[in-house]
Amino acid sequence: MILSRKLRLVCLLCLLACTVGCDQASKHMARTGLSQVGSIALPGGFGELRLADNSGSFLSLGALLPKRVRFAIFTVGTGAGLAALFAYLASRAPIPMMRFIGLSLAMAGGVSNLLDRMFRHGLVTDFVTVRIGPFHTGVFNAADVLIMAGIATVFWSIRKKTASSSPTSGYTEPRDDA
């Protein structure tokens, strides 16, 4: 299913408003609440809410770069990339719905983290850590979840399209039982 250009634009703007608004609200609550208590353990030991300011990107990559370089990459570069993605999503080009949803989710997470960088001196608020047995994540936020869900949706839609259009789909190699 491919959405019309006007419907895509309306959906994109609604998705951006809702997701960016929710992410910014969760970050604000984390900054105000967790700055008072330090950290909160999640039930069953499945993680913790702990405030962290991230000057880098995913898993703090790039946090040790000079401030000007971080600004160029994480603020200017990300802003340009997100503007190009918005132009692509709002353009006349037909985009399959699942790919549109995935790219829109990734864009929404990127926009919310970009807003943090712009209004918080290059820092992004992270506050969630998940633990399952000996495994645990780095500290992240809702925007990071949107980005990962969006990327996963795009890959899933590409893989699904590739599998359904493959000339060998449904074909199984004959067995040689001799």
C-alpha cells in the first residue's frame, strides 16, 4: 500500500508531534525527578532509571571528540540529514507504507535527540538501563527506541519485499537421497 503525498505529510507531522512531544516530556520528567533521587531500580531487577547526559551518539560514541567536531557532526550533520529525510518522506516519490513508517519513526527519534542537543548545549538526556540476567544495555531514552524500531521496520520491509520478489521464493532444492 502506498500513501498519497498529502496523507503522508499529515501522517508524518502527526507522528512527529506525538513522538517528539512524548520523548521530550519523558526526558523532562527524568531530569526533574531523577536529579532528586539519583536512580530508581525497576521491579524484578530488570533495569534502572538513572539520569545521564550524553555528549556523544549511540553508546556515547564520539563523546571524547572536541566540542566543535561534535557540534559539526551531531548537530549540523544530523540536522542536515534529518532535513533531507523529511524532504524525501514528504516528496512526490511513492514510498511503501512500512518503509515510510520505519523512516518516520527513525526521523522522529532523531529530531527529538537533535532538539536536546540544540537546547541543552550539545547534550542528550538518557535515563533508562535494561538488565536481563548478566546482560544489560547502555543508558538510552525513548527517542533511541524510536530510532531502533524505525531502522528495524525499514530492514524488515526491505527483507520482506526481497523475499516476496525473489524468483526462487517457494523453491526448494531437490534432495539427493542416493
